[in-house]
Amino acid sequence: MKKLFTAIFGFALICFSAEAASKKMGFTAAITDFETSGTETLKSSSNKTSTDVSEVVVVPSLFFEVTNDRGVGLGIDFIPADAEIGNKSKTKTDTDTDDAADNSGTNTAAAEVTGHTTVYLMIPVKSAFLKLGYVSADVDTTETLATGTTYGNETVNGTMISLGFDRDLPNDSFLRLEAAYTDYDDVTFNGSADADSVKNKVDADIDATSLRISFGRAF
């Protein structure tokens, strides 16, 4: 998939070499449903605990794009704020008798998505447009676990596809509405060593569906 996106953007850049017609910039409010699923594996016992979390948040972003006279656009979308995903608590009783660590109690797991950047290609389709994007973001874990385990931060990549349309407004401004889906790559977090010098592991999968409303201006 990454090679396909590299080829698409490389071809688009060649097309833009002499045909850049206009530049656009603006801001977006995306009503986003993050679907997060995760599985924690205890290395000392191989016990697994899984959970799924769905959370709807409004995510703001800024975008800048260049469009040629054929209506093909190249752009970048950046989210300046952090978005919390997967915040959930679970109470459990320790059933692991193979080690000295006590993992009973209330565990709270959450993560924040930071530095979320999307580079995209926008293709006109009749009166609408199709947008294909490559996404990169940092996932910072913010957990409180009875085991005392802490997890590091990871960079996650993914792909985005959306379908939408623009409506022209006075003074070279425009309104944009689009529906988007982002599929993030699976990511693995390795925990810190516990009392028995073993590390737990969390495998997570994140998907996002959003309704994006944008306001911008051409110049």
C-alpha cells in the first residue's frame, strides 16, 4: 500500500510541474468516531485481556493545498491539538500465580494521538472529489495499571480515503463537506519490565470514520 501511494504522489508531482493554478488554505472540524481495539498479553502467563472502545470527538485541523487547472490537488492536513482515544477502566482479580506481581485492581488505559499529519491527493469526480491520503501520527500512552506496567509511545501510519464536494462562496472562499475513513496500521506497545523482569505487550488497532466540514479560501 505504501508503494502504491508513493507512486501516486510521484506521478501527481510530475503533473504539477507546470500546471499549478491556485492555492487554497483553511480549517476543518471533523466529527470523528475512533474505533479502538486492543489486546494485552501478560508475558509471564500468556493471559490475554481484550477490549473495544468507540469514542466520538470533534477534531480540528488546518490544511493547505495546491490545485492545477484540471482540478487535481495536492495538500497537507495537520491537527494542532491532541485527541484522546480508548479511555477505559477495568477491574480484575489476580489469577496469575506464576509470578510475584499482583495485577488485581482497577486498570485505566488511554492514549493520545499527537502530531497527526495527512498528505493527500484530491481527484475531481464530476461535481465531487475523491481524496486519497497517507497518514502519520504519534500515539502516546497514558495508562494507570495495577501491575505497575507502563507503555512507551509509538508512531503509527495509515491510509485515508474520503469523498466530498466544495461549494463556492463570495470573496474566493469555499465551503467543503466530506465523509472520510482512515485505516491505521496495527501498532504494538511493549511494557516496562515488572517484578519478575518480564514485559507485557499490547497490540492495538485504530480506525476512524469522520464527517468533515471545512472552510477555506483560494488565493
